[in-house]
Amino acid sequence: MAVVRDIVYASSSLAAGAFDLADSVGITHAVFEILRNARILRPHADPNLVVCWGGHSIARAEYDYTKQVGYQLGLRGLDICTGCGPGAMKGPMKGATIAHAKQRRRHNRYIGITEPGIIAAESPNPIVNHLVIMPDIEKRLEAFVRIGHGIIVFPGGVGTAEEIFYLLGLLLHPDNAMQTLPLILTGPRESATYFEQIDRFLRMALGDGIARHYHIIINDPQAVARAMSKGVDRVREQRLDNKDAFFFNWALNVPFAYQQPFQPTHEAMAALSLHRDRPAHELAADLRRAFSGIVAGNVKEEGLRTIETGGPYAISGEPAIMQALDAMLQAFVAQHRMKLPGGKGYQPCYRITTDG
């Protein structure tokens, strides 16, 4: 029902001229109205919504850890929002349901935000009690950062990397310098190497200053929940000081370039400018698009057809960035983070080259 409701509402509103997708304000208005129509927004309630990102193809120890973190978040009265699929999108919800039940807490929210290309490939997990289908991946990402009061990132693959670069690109934008949005990267002890790889690549591509925007916590669910709870309190204080809404972050600047749907054609992927001689938030945006293209080539029907007919995407850029990117992607493959393990061997939908 949610799929029909959201697709019909978005298409009929667009046909009626209710949404102006030609500018940034109009797109944000469309995101707000789709969420409002799906009854996702809850006014007159204190901030308590934690967005959890992570992979659908994760090891058992990582999945169990997401449940432990979700349990600790639930004990502190925090609701959960994820991409609604399996793995790291299901675990936090499962843990939170147990904690909420122990607290005899009612009216809990387990929000799933997805888009047509993803929901066609994987169904929502059964714990989701509020589901919304955004028109495309960019509006889905904007919905996450507009309604979330804090974000936790668990181990994942290229889809998780896409989300990380989207968020950090926004936080690096000069107009968002005063924004408060706690970001925690966390996983079990077995995932320490994974987050070292992510941290190393982020610092190399975007500079060491990027580390001030996130906190890495390994193998400590209670510390994650305590840090996130304090971060959500800071969000509440800032929203009160600025007289901003709790349920939708209107003050966050999402540039028009971030809102434009990226069609991962061979030409578009080859045209990405992956160089450090440009503003960090612009480089982060193009790195996000690179990961988005790889996600499409891995699992989305349109992307799979594009790869089948035209071969792997060519991704090129500054040698240092491309070498680090290639090393990280190879590590994802070795750790079975590209596709579910147990099937046939992963065939890359991309090839890395360097400029010059």
C-alpha cells in the first residue's frame, strides 16, 4: 500500500504542478510533502529519531552488533530510521523493539525510507511500521538528513560509502558550518579494519579536518548510545535557540547539485571530476555519485542493463584518489560487501583509471 500511495501521490502532485523541481526550494518542498503525506513527520515531539545506515550484506557478528546498538538506543527512548532492508537496516530496529517493550514504551517508530529502484531489489524488513518511497535516491538521502536528529553508520559497502560522502559533503558546505548533526561510525571489533579504511580514505580525499565531523567507536554499544543521546540533546538545544522545527531540518542547506538525480551512464561516470584541487564539498558530491553508479551497476535493473550492453563503467581522476579508491573497493570485494556471499564470484561493474 505504501508503494502505491507514495508513487501515486508524487506523480499526481507533479502532474498538477504542486511540485517545482526546477530549484532547490521546490525540491525540498516536495520531500517535505511526500513525508507529510506518508505521516512520517511528528510535530510537538522532542527530537529522538536516529538514522542508521549500513550494508545489507554483513557478517553475523556485525549484524548482532547492530542489534546491540539498537537495544541501547531503545533503552534511551530513541526511535530508529533506516533504509528498511535487511542486515544493518534491520538489526537496529530489532534491538530497539526489545528495549522499547522492556520500557513499556508505546507509539514507537521504525521508519523505512527507500526508493523504487531499491525496493524492487529488496523488500522492507518486517519490523518497519512506517514506510515511505521517495521518487529517487537523491530525495531519499535528503529525507534522511532532514528528519534525522543523529546518524549512525554501521559496516557496509559502496551504498554505505555513498551515504557517508553525501552527508559529509553537506556538512563541509560553508552554509552548513553551524549545523549540529551527530555522526558516529561504529561496528564490532571485527570491523575495526573496515573503519580504518574508511577513515584513511576520507582524510586522504577530503583532508584531515573532515574527522571533526564524525566519531568512530569500536565494539561499545553503550558508548555509541550515550554519545548519540547527548548529540540529540545538542540538536534539541540548537533547534530551540534558532526556533527551528524538531521534525524537519529546514535550516540545513542541500545545494541544488546534491538534489539532482544522477543517471549513472558511462558518459556521466567518466565525466566525474575526482581531484583535490576543488572545494571539498564538491569533491565529496562527485565521490558520492561514483559510489551511486557502482550501486546501480551492482543491483539495480537499469544499471545492470547498462553494464551488460556497454561494459564496466570507467572511473578516472587524480592518481592518489584513484589508487586509494581502488584499494578500498578491492577490500569491499574481499570482505563480500559488494554482493551476498555464497553466490557466483563478484564481477566488478567498474574499472579504475588515472588521469594522464
